[in-house]
Amino acid sequence: MSNIEPNLIAASSFAIILYVGALWLAFRFQEKPHDLPINLALILVGSCVGWLAGILVTPYEGQQDQFSKYAAGVGLFVSGYLVSKVDAAIVHVLKPEVLFTPMVGFRVLLTIGSIALALVLASSIRFYSHTCVQSVNKASDVMENKIKSECKRIILILDKNA
């Protein structure tokens, strides 16, 4: 467990605690029976969007060009097609008389919070786990070089004694 980055454990633990809180609120904040499935769906959709964003903002070495193309494509889709199709819904939801009703306000905050949590969690996992893997690989290379040099030294000693 010593190879696990403490920051990764802290970020993951904090995100899990916040997700549990969001789930608790989703169960508690219902006016009608169909509100719970909608709340849970918004957590799920927000988490998926945030996870995708977290992956796109933390490419591994050699993936920067590929990911920038993906990000450009996603940005084009969201800014062009998706916004034009849901523009009327966004305008309606953002009206103060709608947005500041308890259920709509809660759902907007729940979705934004789920996106933010998943983004932080995904980017933390990708960043810190990649850093940890790089450290292990470097340590492995160092050990391999030490073993090779020790084997060469033993072979030289054996050749001298033979």
C-alpha cells in the first residue's frame, strides 16, 4: 500500500463521501414518487459527463494530440448540435422563477456537483496513478540496472578465479 499516492487516497475518499451525501439527498429530496429515479439519473448522467471530461483533461504521455482531437470534436458537438437542440430547455430552466424553485434548483446543483465530483475523481486517479506507475517503472529500471551490474561484477570475479 506504500506505492499508492496519499493525494489519490484523499481525493477518492473525499469524492466518495460527497457522492454518498448526494445520494442521501437524492433519496430525501422528493416531492413525488417519480422524483427519485430522476434524481438518480441526474447523478449518473452528471458523473458520466464529468468522468469523460476528467479523462479528456488528463491525457497520458503520447495521447495529447489524440485527446485534443477528441476534445475538439466533443466541444463542437456540444456547442453546435446539442446546445441548439436543448436551447429552449436551458433557457426555460435558467429563468429565475423556474431555477429558484426547490426541486429544479436542487437538480441543477445535483447535476453540476456530480459533474465536478467525477471530473476531480477521474483526473486525480489518472494523474496520480500514472505518476505512481512512472515511479514504479523508474524504480524497476534502477533495480534492473543494479542487478545487471552486480551480475557483471560476479562474472568478472568468477572469470578471474577460473
